Amino acid sequence: MAILEVRDVVGGYGEVLILNGVSILCGNNEIVSIVGPNGAGKSTLMKAIFGLIGIRQGSVVFEGKPIMGMRASHLVKLGMGYVPQEKNVFPSLTVLENLQMGAFIRKDDIAPAMERVFELFPFLAKNRKATAGVLSGGGRQMLALGRALMLEPGLLLLDEPSAGLAPQVRDEIFEKIVEIRHRGVSILMVEQNAKKALEMSDRGYVLVMGRNRFEDTGKALLANPEIGRLYLGSA
Ligand SMILES: Nc1ncnc2c1ncn2[C@@H]1O[C@H](COP(=O)(O)OP(=O)(O)OP(=O)(O)O)[C@@H](O)[C@H]1O
Ligand SMILES: [Mg+2]
């Protein structure tokens, strides 16, 4: 069974429709990437899945349950995590406080989850007392991932996890994402670094103007010359 099934979703901001019928599947323990030009609606789709904006038509099913109309605060309890494209850490709080905030809805002991986050990101363990705002871009992105992992989600929605990072740091973040998947978390991510993202993805989608344009395995999309020419650039 797919962990997430988005079917023919139409939605946007108020009267402005940005998504004009998008369908996405994320299988259990898959990495699925969504790529496409700026303004295609990729971030809007993530927000729609995570209950941050309304869905006009279509359906979103998470672990077999329809979730349209549910708020983000409810979805996190069901096991969906979301790392937004921007403003994904509290800059004035320390690393440790950010991780604690990530788990604030948990009533049980958060120490084991924190331990696992520190195991995955030794950098965060070492810098637990640092203010998040002074971290490098890569450090901040690790913290954003760590914060989302504090709720031990089954599915993580990642919006441009490598945005603005130098190639070496970007590759490190991608390695961490692969490791997160090995820990049993399904990943649906939007990426500007389309080639890199598709290389590590089981499947991918090219979204254009709020609609599905192509979908296939990551490998097949990479091998498609039309997609290479139009959407993958030289990156
Ligand atoms: N809060 C908002 N209110 C109104 N329109 C918005 C809002 N946020 C985004 N849009 C519009 O929705 C369209 C899709 O934006 P979105 O951010 O989803 O694109 P994207 O595919 O994520 O692009 P990028 O690659 O630049 O991140 C754009 O035309 C954008 O101007
Ligand atoms: Mg975006």
C-alpha cells in the first residue's frame, strides 16, 4: 500500500488556483522526488498535502485514511512530518531547544528520539548549545531535518532540502536523507537539484503549471532526453 496517495488535487490560495489536477503516489519506504520549473506549484502541493492550504477538489489519502481538511497539527500526530522551504528553524533558539520544540506535542519520553537524531547528525550533538541562527546553511538544514524527526514520522515532506547549499554540503544532506529512508521513513521531496534528486529517488514526477507532466522511475526520467533538455539543465 502507498503511504501517500494524492489524486487529482485542485487548489491554491483563495480564488487563485495553482494546482490544476495533481496526482502523486509515495510508496511505503520510497524516496519520491517532485521536480519542475519555478512557480510550477511544487511548494503549494506540499502545503496542500500538509493541510496548510485548502484543497478544492481531489483527494489525499495518508496510510489509507482520507486527510483532506485536516490541520497540520493533526497530521503530525498521524505521523506526517514537513520541512518547509524557508524559515524551518527558530533562529533565536539553540539547537537543543529547536529539537525539543519539534517534539513539544509528545507526552512520552523524547530522549530516545533525541538520541537517534544525534546519532544521525553528530554535528547537532556537538553544537547542541549553539544558537540556530549562527549555523551555516547546511547546519541549519540538518537541524530542520532533525526537528522533524523528533516526532518519528512515517512520512517526511521535504521542500528543497538542498536549496542554497554548496555542492559538498548538498551531497551530505542527500546522504542523510537516504539514511533517514533506511531508518524506515518514506520521503516525498521537492528539489531544484533535479538530477541529484532523481538519482537517489525510486520514482519522480515532473510538475509543470500545476499539473503532472511526466512520471517514472528516477532512472527513466534521467534517461529521457526531453526531460533532460527542458527540466534538468546542466546541474
Ligand atoms: N501565499 C501565496 N499567495 C498567493 N500566491 C502564491 C502564494 N505562494 C505562492 N504563490 C504563487 O503560486 C505559484 C506556485 O508557487 P510555488 O511556490 O508553489 O511554486 P514552486 O514550484 O514551489 O516554485 P519554486 O521552484 O520557485 O520554489 C506561483 O505563481 C506563486 O507566485
Ligand atoms: Mg517552492
